Amino acid sequence: SVEDCGGVTLVPAFSGLFAPHWRTDARAVLVGMTLYTRKEHICRAALESVAFSTMDVMKAMKSDTGIRLGNMHVDGGMTANNFLMQVQADLLGVDVLRAKMPEATVMGAALAAGLAVGFYSDVKDVKEFLKTAGGFETFSSRLKPSVRAQEHERWADAVARAMDLEKHQPHVRDAPKEAPPLRKPRFRKVDSLKPIQKGINLMVKVVKPPVAVEDTKNGSMHDVVCGDDSGVVTIRLRPEQLPVEVDQVLRIQNGKTVMVKGHIHLEVDKWGKVAKVEDAEAFEVKTDKDITAVEYELTHE
């Protein structure tokens, strides 16, 4: 009953955000409301959130596989909503094909039962039945690519606002703070490069002072050579995570490995933490073993 959502965006992260974000600390947010916002705008934003979430998953699938989606087949209870189907087609930029038999799961179970009890004598009978009972209704995209990009930018902005809100819930905020168990970095030779590793916690000593670098993705960063008795590695820190000094012991939380010009680096982005450890036990750094070459892999062992 409204032409648009009036700038309102709902991110339904009631139990966190799953694929492709995988953030359990995210919480649901409703942003963009004004004095003119009506319940119809909120209802529309809720339906749009389903299509936006599917759009994120499809983008991740394309990024991982390199395969572009040709069209999308849908079934199930929510496909009865024509508005949702049209929005899904608009945001994906492909045809959405809605099955004339929306309850495909129920039909599949019935056909499998028919085969099991002998109601159908052959799988070919089932396939013939599906040809006559099947068929699709097509919803084609009506959005220009530029408008589609603007809509996804609005959604991405709202998703960013949903992150890291779990800390404000009373049971989390008032709970005793316990430092996560620390694991020393260990490196082993590998035959081929592995995917990016995340959620790395470790404790290292600074070997060389920070060196300013320009990162094409994150802007101004600083490379700091650190290590322990297993070797040295370059850690890429944000400006607000400085200063650090030589021989200072750092506790790295929620770091991730990245490839920088053919070498493995450990990066601490805005979701990670860098803390200076004042009472750490003394340990030596094996500075003669450079584990930043691509033949080595950082493990949690």
C-alpha cells in the first residue's frame, strides 16, 4: 500500500547474522524512521530484508565460484507474496521463477512415498507427472543497475549498524570479563595456499618499530614485525592500535591472515583487538626464522 519503504531498513538479526556475514554479535536494527513513517513502511522493509539477505548470499556464491546466476527458482510459503517475488527479481537483476506448485517439499515427500509403496511403478512415472503438474511463473527485474546498487548500499549501511550490539545486552554487559585462552602462533610448511584464517588469538613480542604503509582496502596502516620462539611475522595494525614499542609484548585477539605481495601477514581489523601486556613472562624471539613466506601457514596448534 506504499510506493517505497520511506528510507526505512530492517536488518532481522534477532539471533545474529548468518551467511555470508557469520556474526553472532549482531542484533536486529530498524533504521531510517521519521515522523512520517507508517506501519506499512515497516512491513515493506521486513519483506525487503528477506530479498536483501538472499542477495548477500548470492553475491557471496558468485564471489566464491566465479559463476554468475542465470535465474532463480523458488518455492515455499513465502513465494505466494507477489511483492516479495518482484523485489527479489529487482535486487538480483535476474528472472525469478516461482513454481506453480509452491509446496515442493511436501510434493517431493508424497512422490517418494508413492514410489516406496508401489503407487508409482517407475521413476519415469514421477517425472511425467512433474511435467504436467509443474511450470513456473516468471518475475523479471525492473530496476536499473544504478538504482540496484543504491538499494544495496542502503542495506549494507544498515547491516554495518547491526554489528557488535550484543555487548549492550545486560547478560553480556554485566557478565565477568574473562580473557580468551591464548595460543602461541605456530607455522608449518604447506604445499599450497590455504583460505584466509580468522579468529586468531596469540601473544607476541615487537621486534621492529612500526612502518607506515598504504593499504588499498583499509587505507593508512602500519606493519609491525613481531614474533616468539617459533619465528617472526609481520602484523598489520590500524593507526588507532598504536603506539607500540620494540620488546613490548602484545596480546592479539581476533586477528586474521591476509596475503600481501606474496607474503603472509596477520591483520587486526576494526573487529579485532590489540592490548599491551605488562606482566607477561619473558620469552625469546627466534628472529632468524622468517615465517612470512608463502611456504608457511599459521595454525592454531
